Amino acid sequence: MNKPGDINVTRPDGRDTWAFLQGFLRYPEQVASIVPSSRFLERRLIDCAEICRARLVVELGPGTGGTTRAMLAALGPEARLLSIEITPEFVSRLARHPDPRLTVHLGSAADIRDILDEHGLERPDVVVSGIPFSTMPLVLGRRIIGEVWESLPPGGLFVAYQVRDRVAALSRKLLGKPEVELELLNVPPMRLFRWRKPLA
């Protein structure tokens, strides 16, 4: 097992890239890109979401698991990662990961609170989302954002990495203005939107 903070994880092989492309072609409204995330995006995501300090992380839309592996490498030995994925083929691949800190769940991000309860997990320190808000119905997008926000404790983080800024528009009334970072060394370039739930 890698030490906390060490994100020099083994990169996925060509089969992961092929599986990701197949998933995009089969479920274009559910898969955000035709290729997995770059190591540069993964590193920026780890820092932005403060993964090294988290005790429980929920990942929405892990795909073939590139960001999953990066987060596991950064998490402490007692931390947990719950990955929620709606694409069955991706779930099958993720479920083969041997790390006992990882729980993989086939389901919708809109059910995040019920899924946490099902697995006996408390409120997460951070929710990381790679699901494409730009391709889903407005009602569903707003519902997911609301459920994510309700699942977080005061001080918790919601980080969404997206090609477009629709998640910011959908979240404006409930979450306010996000912090935004840009990672150019990814195909396509990604924006990272971050909200911290107020302590009050």
C-alpha cells in the first residue's frame, strides 16, 4: 500500500483507455470524456479536495478508476473511499481493486445519502464528482447537487471537475460562487470547482 500523500500510482494500461472509450460510446450522457484523467489532473484534484486530510471521501463517477487509484494513494491508512458509479462495466472493473479501504457501489449520485446509510458510513469530509453535469437534465443535476450538499457536514468540501461550467450555474442559488482552478494538462482541459460548506 502506498504511503499517504504519495500519488505516484501505477498508471492504467491500454485496456483502461479502451474501456473508457467504450463506455463513452455506449453511454455518452454519463461519461464525461473519451479518455481517462491525466496524472496532472489527478494531482491537482488531490490538492484541491484536500484528500490527504480526509477520513471519508465519496467519489461520484469514478469511470475506470484513475482518480480512484490516485485518491487511495493519497488517503491515510484508516480513511475510506466510497465510489458511486452508474455504469455497470466500470463498476465491475473497480470492484476488482484489492484495497480494503475502497467500497464500490452501482447506483446514482442522486441517492448519495441513502447509499451512505446502506454502507453504514457517516457524513463524508469531501465529495469529488467527475459526472458530466453538462449532459444531464437540469432537474437531475440540481437534485444531485442538493443531495451532495445535504450529505456534507459543516466544513465539508464539494469538488467537481468538469469540461464546462454548468455545475457552477446549477449550484449558484444553493452553494454560492465556487473557487475555480484550471488544469490544461488534460484531454480535454478541465476546470475544478470547489465549495466549502459553511461552519455556521
